[in-house]
Amino acid sequence: MDTGGPGRAEDERGERGGVRTALTGLTTRGRSFLAAGVAAAVCAYVLGQSDLLRVGLLLSVLPLVCATVLYRTRYRVAGSRRLSPARVPASSEARVHLRIDNVSRLPTGLLMLQDRVPYVLGPRPRFVLDRVEPGGRREVSYRVRSDLRGRYPLGPLQLRLTDPFGMCELTRSFSTYDTLTVIPRVEALPPVRLSGEAKGYGDGRQRSLALAGEDDVIPRGYRYGDDLRRVHWRSTARYGELMVRREEQPQRARCTVLLDTRGLAYEGAGPDSAFEWAVSGTASVLVHMLERGFSVRLLTDTGNAVPGEGADGFAGASQETADAAGLMMDTLAVIDHSDGTGLSRAYDVLRGGNEGLLVAFFGDLDEEQAAVAAKMSRRSGGAVAFVLDSETWLREPADVPGPSERSGEGLRMLREAGWTAVGVPRGATLEELWRLADRERTGLAAASSGEGTR
């Protein structure tokens, strides 16, 4: 953010308006000096006192000169803002650093800084800076914090300028602003086995990656050190640059995280609502799976997915993991309730043949939507559902003996269809439920193995 004074041509065209602006910026002291000077000049003229006339002219000219110099120089003050960090989890603090540089040859008077921030981030910060020498700089900082995720603009920065005599004050506003992104809270999850060895969620997958490497699925640009025998000549001719191909493709594990955003599926609002818990849980699972090396996709009930790095819409499992996580976190930072009434669009996307792990966060499920959700597990290597019952979330944890009848029926239908379905009571942590889902799936696998043995 860097704003200097207006150009000479602009000053000439708006000179009259500039003089009026400067005069309106006169302080009480400046107006008093001007009034006293005019009165002294009038009295000197009436009484014929030349010495008094000189005093009156001095008192009148001083505030006018200060106003003119202040307006025409504008002190050429440059301002900049830096966020640390620019993306912060909900309920965490970010620090905003402001820097003011005096790039003129004149010292400034008293400077008063004010930065505009949304009310949810806290009070509007104000600072008072002493005289800044020519070529000098001043740095100040303040903290912002929000319990609500979202994208919040910071700025523009306002700077109130005064002359050394305190005769005039002018306010300037810098034109640029920055954006603070408040993402959902992310909870660390334990590395449990929810999908088994067959789909690559375990040591077998790690061995395959170790043998075949982490090359890209499609031909990519030539990098220094690549074997020339791997040049893909057809792609090279198409793109006009050397392209290399992979010779082996490891089985890369995939994970789809489904977030139910239907407005009718949740009740309540605020940082402690059921919907915010679901968004936070989705963010936690996405980050956990990306750190485990999975190719991850974020899907909502509307059928929309966050664009991934790969051609198939999945992101991660490469050096772009941090970028993929940032893209998904930015999406979850502003995600809101949808107007949809069903899960059919998400089901249409999933039945295309994912064959990976499916982790879903559902709101209230009636019988019809529970049946649609039950069918989603057919094309997945493993399906885990966290079902939030709005009725229980509207009460205190001690007053909720268990899931409601509607929620219990939805859990039953999901489990019969092969889901590892877990009800989410108010106040529960995702880490506890994550371990519970692992124990339930392990128990089901052991029971199935026992039946097969008999």
C-alpha cells in the first residue's frame, strides 16, 4: 500500500478546491489565529497603528501558510500493511503490521493512524505517532481475532496529518486494502486404519510408493536429471517442449470428503453450532488425509467439488499438498448453507466410480435422504459417516440422553448399507469419534471374518 501526493497538473486544475479543503482543515488554534489577525489588522487600519498591522498580518498569514504547505506537499507519506499470517484458524489471533515512511524532505508533525477493520475482528485500531524525520519510518502493529470463519477486508488505512504548529489537520485515505482469511479450526487426528490394506491405506501403499516413486500421472515438462529415454515425443510435439512420461504408476489412494451443507439439515447458528462443527470436521479430515499422502477431493451436497491439481479432480499426494490444502481451506472459510433439499447431486458424482475412502459429514437425515446416502457407499473402498442430530445440538450435553428417533433410524440405514456411521453428540471432539469409528469398523471386520471361518 503506497500512496503519494497528487501530481502538479491535478493541483493546478483543483487549486481553488484545494484551498477550500485546506481552510476547512484549520484547527481551533488556526481559526483563532486567523480571526485574531483579521481583527488586529482592522483595528490597526482604524487606529493608524502600523506596528499593530504587522502583528495582525503575521497572525493571519501563519495559519494560511501552514494550511497551504500541508495541502500542497501532503508530506508524501507511504504506508504498507503486512498480515502475519494471512490465513488463520477461527479463534486464533493474527497480527497486522503497519509501516509508515516519510519519503519527503520535510519532517511531519503529529500523525494519527486509523485502520478500518470489520467489527467481528475487534475495535478499530488507532495510533498516534510523533514527528517523523525526513526519510524516517515508523512501525506499529495490532492483533485481530475472530470466532467466525470468513474473509475479512482490512483497510483502507487512514492517516491524519498536522503541521508542526498545530494550525491545520488533513485526513488522507490510502486506496489499497488486504484480506484476512479465517479458516475453520483444524483438529489433529490419529493415524487409524479406516479403509484397509486393499485400497492402499496402510503399509502396502507405502511400499508401492517407495518402489514406483511419486511421478505425475500425465506427461510433464522435462526437469534437469530426467532420463532422456523417458521423453514422450508425442506430447513434446504437441506442446513444443520436452515432455517426459512415467514408466510405472503406483496405486494412489484416494479420499473424498463429503460435506452436507443443506440449510434444512441444521438448526442453530454461531461458532458452536452443528454446521460449524461439521465444517471444522471436514477441514480436519482433509488436512489429515493430505498429510497421509492421499489424493483428496472436497465435495458438497450440491455436487460441486473444489478443483484439484490432477485431471480427475483430486488434489494432493505431491509437492503441491500445501497449495491444495490452502485452496480447500479457503473454500471452507466462506462456505455457507445451500438451498438444496436432497443429496442426489452428490450421489450422481460419487457413483461415477471413485473406489476410494469416503468420509461424510451429514446433518439431519430423513428416510428418503438416508436411503440416498446409503447408496453412496457402493462405489467406495470404505465409507465413514458422522451424523449430526440438530435436536441434540440445541440442548445442553447433560440433557441429551442419546440420539433422537429420526437420527437413530438414519444411522441404522447407513450401517446396514455398509457405512461406519457414528452419531455426533454436542460437545464431542472429532478425535474421539475418529477413534470410535476405527473401533467400530475393526469390530465389524472381525465379526465378518469370524462368520466366514465358521
